[in-house]
Amino acid sequence: MSKLEDLHANLIAGDLRAASKLVEIALPAMVRLITRLVPKLHNGHEDACLETLLDYLEAPAAYDPARAGLLTYLITKAHS
């Protein structure tokens, strides 16, 4: 299990500090990947990633670890 999946499990268990750690780790990687996938977004990359992270944090149980890694899940949501 990766660090992000560990933080997801902690978040589900009620550790609110896990949310900030998750954003701290995931946001830079997400911005780099989304910038490569959608280069014509014109500086909206970070906004799209933050919105995706906030949506995830509102309902973390919607993520199914059996289907994909958390970063893959978040990138897919941000890309769409």
C-alpha cells in the first residue's frame, strides 16, 4: 500500500490530519501530471486539482482502493 492509500485509510478512520497530509503529497504530483495531460488549460491546472481534492475529501468513501490507486483516481477525476 502506498503512502496515499495509507492516508486514505487514516482519513476513513477519522484522522483529520490525514487530509492535510494527503493534499500536501498529492497536489504537486497531480498538478505536474495534469499540466502534461492538458497543456492548454492555461494556468487552471492547480484549480482543477484542488477542486478534485476537495471533492474527494468531502466523500472519501466514494474512492474504491480495489479499482485503482488513489493518485490514479484523483488524476482521472481532475482530467475529466
